[in-house]
Amino acid sequence: MVLVFYTDTDLTQAALDLIANLEPSDLVVRDALLVDGDRYWSLMCEDPECCPPQGNPSPTSTSVLEAEQALCGHPTVARSREEVAARFTPRPDLAPTREDFRTAADLQRLPVQVRCDTAWECLSTLARSRPESDREVVSVVRAGLLVLIRDTLVRDYVLASVAATDTDTALALTDALVGLALTAPEGLRAVPAAAAAAVLAMTGTCPVGARELLALGEGQSLATLVESALDQALPPEQIREAFSQALLEIEHLISDDTHEVHSTSTVAGGAA
């Protein structure tokens, strides 16, 4: 059982008293959440990576992967940090097919502005998709986005654009990027994993998940940057602002572009 308290006053002691009263019964309280506005705090978890002092943003929707996990019998409320981490295990069974990648290959020949716009459209499509959507179409879109964000300038454009959106939209896009990383083939997983870790860090939705994705994105300069930000306990708002401020410079680089493929990151400031 999970207790959820919706209030703008401090009910911590009242909640702890209620939990103590329930202990002699057969009811097992897995967690107690205090929800205030658009953030929530756990009253039973003391792990700052899982439950930071500033709280976590309240989810506004259910992601495709979360729905798929529920259909497989996995609980939607995690009972431990390990269970949260397990939800960020790669899902190779959902990876795009070779035919999907053959279809997406031509995207690399498009002008960089078109590639950036197409990548953003792909991510937005994934953010709107639901379990009942045509899975074949979703697979093709995932393949296209995986091909496009191998270009560091395109990847940075996507990240900066996520940072510049409103909170609800950013959360939906975050779910889509996490799903992309977890369903990517092993050889293409590092780039989307680092990108997904970045958006989790800038939204503050799941520090545990961000760490798991950083491990999958090992070797990427973006992953090193995000890991440093988390180690320094930078607030999500500060991380998000750093990415958002890079958007104007990225758009300038796109407009002056004369190269087909980019390896220098505007955000990370180094080779990715």
C-alpha cells in the first residue's frame, strides 16, 4: 500500500503517526508520498538520488514503456531503489528492425536544418504515441531518430529544444527519449542513453534512472558532463537553463552549416 497526501501544509508527523498505527495490522505501507502542487516527496525514502530534498516533479502521463511493463505484470509503483533501476534495463526485443534502419538511412543525406527539424518531429511523435499505436510506425520513427542524433549538432538541437519547452511537454519528451535509449540496439545505445540521462537531469524526474542511463552512455562526453552536474548536486533548473541557453548558438551553427556530419558538441564543449 502507498499512502498519498495532497496538501500544502506539513503533514509529515501526522503521516508518520498513521503509518505507525497501521504497523500492527496486515497492511504493509510501501511508501508515503506528500504531494504539493506539481512536486512530490517521499516520507520514507532517505536516498537523495531517488528522493531529492527539492522533491520530484509529479508525472503527468504514463509512458509507453511504463504501460508495456504494467501489461507484463510489473508494478507501476517501485518498492525499492533497485526496482527503479531495473526499469532502465535495455529492451532489445523492442529495437527497430534492419528494414527500419534501411528506411531511415537516407535521412543522413538531408541538409542539417532539415535533419534537426525531422529529429524534433520524430521525438514529438514518440512523445504522443501510446501502447495502442501502430508499433511498426513507432519502430520506424525510433530508427529515424537514432540515425539522426548520431550527428552531435542534431542531438544538441533536440536537447536544447526539450529544455526550452514547457514542463509538461518536457516530461513527455523525456519519456520518449528514455524509451528510445532502452529500445536502441547495443551498438547505437550510448548516444540516446546519454541524451536521455541529460533530460532526466534537467527535469529532475528520476535521478536513479539518470545514473543507470549514464552507465549505458559511458564514453560519451555528454554523459561525462551530466555525471559531473549530478555529482555537484546542481538543481535540475540550473541544468535545464544551461541547455536552454545553448539553443540560440546551436541555431546559428545550423544556419551557417557547411558540413555533413558533426562531432563537436555545443553543449558539452568537446568531442562526443
